[in-house]
Amino acid sequence: MMQTAVAQESPIASQKGHPKGLPVLFATEMWERFNFYGMRALLTLFLVNALAFSEADSSIIYGGFLGLCYLTPMLGGYISDRYLGNRNCIILGGFVMGIGQLLMVLSGVLYASNLEAAKMIVWLALFILIIGNGFFKPNISSMVGQLYPKNDSRLDSAFTIFYMGINMGAFLGMSICPILGDVKIEATGVRVVSAFKWGFLAASIAMFLGTILFYFLKDKYVVTPTGAAIGGKPDFSKSTGTTATGEADKAKFTSTAIFSVLALMVVLFFGIHYLSIDPNPIKSWVYPFIYAAGISLAVLILTDKSITKVERQRIIVIYFVAFFVIFFWACFEQAGSSLTFIADYQTDRRIFGWDMPPSLVQNANSIFIIVFALPFSFLWLKLQQRSLEPISPVKQSLGLALLAIGFFIIAWQMKGLGAKEKIGVSWLILMYLFHTLGELCLSPIGLSLVAKLAPHRFSSLLMGVWFLANAAGYALAGTLGALLPPTMDKYELATKNGIDLKGILDGTITATAQQLDKLKELKLAAHYPSFAGFTIHNLYEFFMVFVILPGAAAVLLFLSTTFLKKWMHGVR
């Protein structure tokens, strides 16, 4: 009977306006994203210029950090659903992240006098930021879904508006933090490394501001139409076993299932570790942990004894779409690593006589989100009213295709680039336009899809599963970002030291032992990077990787929409 009730759910007609709690969650998320994206814009540049990491290692650290940031929401979602509730987890996570950013400030102070201490503090800061994000991220998104009745047709619109808040915060963070922290002396072009700490301080202030804002406004506005608190501590003492919609209200995991999944995670971890052995410990140990934990925790949910057939199929749809989303984020998140290095070394960033900081170029994405979020929200509502709105997986396949087109624009520009030439910053901005349109078709729609498909008892946990796709994508982003072949500045640096780097890479000359030692000292590779058996000789071939991966994923996801629509059981 329960199964039939769930299967026959129908979309609720659109109501006018949105709940008053949406602006509160919008503002809270905006300041948290200021903190996250402002710090992200500076991270790889700080690692390379202040802490003396190589570009390849900084890309891997960047990918590992982002991957873990989107893995820990699984833990945060579980703790929220079972013990603390959304509200407490948001407040806890916010204050923890604010402290993590203060530790980044401390590292930015100490690097000149004690490099090793500064590195240790950065590791601690990144760990604390990862934990804080795990508590915050799934719960704020889950609460947006809880503001609306199940299957409310306003959800796509609501999450698109919420997504604009994310990107307003990203815009502010990636504007203010780089202006304060990514500073170069105009006359010489030399970077003022000591300025990074001010960017991290701005990120910390924003995080504390957003958390305090939520603390004081949550009781008045983040409530149901009857005034009941949304996201409070779960109370199973008065449980009847089911919710008003006929769903079970509490998961039922057997001890056998839990231990079996733990065993699966161990096997997967060591298997993936064996296949990805690398001198870099993050790539060799952290990345396999992200992949293994993600797969295992997703399997755990499906072992719940209370899951009905319809719920199981809807959950599998979430997993299926999430797999393709991995390829979107693996390519999209080059913004903070390889694309930042391209903007720094291979791009003419002058606009009306102003030399734009390289970490600021990626902010074009946030600007375009703010411009296009409301039109996209309006578009989905109009299409829905005319019964022309495509189902969520179709929208997401379009997002992947738009991402591929953006990278193809840059790949084509790189193909004819001379040895001493740079691309104009306008081409990067055009690329970010296509990436933004793709993001609007994929990311907020994905959040809405999870909110509509997830059983209530798994609302935060499955939002955490969705973010696992981000985690895996970001880990893959670190691996792909490390494939960046030498840019123009690397050849010039080698030439200044009497080394023909291109000749060594092409195999036309053999490097001496002294030259190899010097290249290692300069953090320059003596061989081209390779991916899936293919050697990447230049930037054109590098960017074509990011055309092929999301392009193929777009086609496969689109071809799968027939069975996905069936298993969504009426949810669009």
C-alpha cells in the first residue's frame, strides 16, 4: 500500500511566490560561498608562490581538498538526519570553517619566517575546512527542499534562485579576496606574496557573518506555513513508523549490511590504491579513499530494509545521473587549477589598460550566473506551464554539451598559437559563458532532482550522495589538471638556465644529469604528461581532453533518458 501511495504522487501545482525562509537560506549560503570560492581562487597560487609547491602538486592538492569537501557531506548528512538536525549542523559547520580560514591567515603570516610550520598549518586548515564544509553543505541545500511540499513544481525555480545566491557569494569572494590577496607590483609584475593573508581573512569574516545571520533569523523565517521549525533535531520517540506521505520515517540498516559495506570500502580502497600508485601521497591515498567511500556509502543506502521498489528506483536514478555529473565537475573545476595557471602565464589579461589578476578571471562564471539565473528560472517555469519542460536528465545532458563547447573554443584558440603568443582574455570569458549556461542546466537542476526523488528519511544523506559526484569529479579534476603541459613561461625559464626544454621533451636531444637536476630544482618535468595512453604535447591536446569527456557523457546521458523517466515515476 505504501509503495502504491508513493508511486502515485503527482506534481503539486505552482503557488505564487516563495517561502520567506528562502531569502534567509539564500543569504546564509551566499556568505559561505564567499568564504569557499574566495579562498579557492587563491589556494593554488598561494601553494605555488608562498609554500613552494610545484604546479602539478598544487593541482593534486586542490583536487584532493575539493574532493574531500564534497565527501564529508555524507557524514554531515547522516549526523543531521539521525542526531543534530539541519540547523545545528549549519551553525557548527559555519563556525568550524571560519576557524579554518583563520588558520590559512596564520600560514600566510608565517611562510616567510618558517616555511615548514606554514605548510603544517595549511594542512590543518584544509582539514578543518573539509570537516566544517561536511556539516554545512548538505544541510543548507536539504533545507531549501524542505521549505516546499513534496513534488512542488516550484522546486526547480527555487533551487535556481538559491543557486544565484551561491554565485553572488562566489562573485563577491572571487572579487574581494583576489583584489586583497593576489597583488602584483604594476611596474615589475612581481607578486606580493605577503598579501595572500588578507584574502584569507576576508573569507573568514564572510563565513562568521553568514553563520551569525542564520543563527538569529532561522527561528522567525525558516519555518513551515504553520510556524513549525524546519531542520530541527530529529525526534524518533514519537515515531509512527511512517510519514504523512506513506514513507518510512527511519532507515533500517542491519549489522550485516553495515559490516559488508565497510568490507567493500576496504577492498575498493586498496584496489583503487593499487591501480593509482603515485609518488604524490594525495593522489595515491586520498583519491582512492574518496572513490571507495563514495561508492560504498551509496551502496549502504540501498541496503535499507524499509526501501520500497519505487524509492529504490528513484534512488538509482540519482546515482545514475550523479555518475555523469562527475565528468562535468572534473572539467568545470579546472577553473581553480589549470585554467588559473593559463590565465596567469598564457593569457593577455589587459582590459581597457587594466591587467586583471589571474585569479579574478574565473569570476566571469559568477557574473554570468547572476545575470542568467533568474532568466533560466523563468524559462523552466514557462516551459512547465506549457507542458514543454524537459525532464531533469535532459537538462543535465545539455549542460554537459555546453561545457564541452566552451572548452572547444579554447582548444581551437590554442591550436594556432605561436611560441611567443598569448590568447586574449576575452576568449576565456567566452568559455566561462558557455560553462555557466551548462552549469545552470545541470547543478541547480540536480539539487532539485535530489530533493524531489529522495525519501524524506534520506533527504540530507542523499544530498550528501549527490555531492559525492562533486567529490569524485574534483578528485578527477586534480588528476586532469596535473596533465597541463609546459606553458610559455616554463620554456622561457628553462632557456634562461641554458636548457632546451622543448628539445628534451620532444626527444631530439638527451638531457645531461646536471640538466635533469636543474629541471627538478626548477620544478619542471622532463617529459610530456600522458592520459589514457595518449601523450599530451601541447595546450590544444590538453583542452581536447575536456571536450571529449563531457561531450561523450552528454550523449550517453541523453540516450538513457527513456529508462530514467520510467524509474522517476512521474517526477520531472
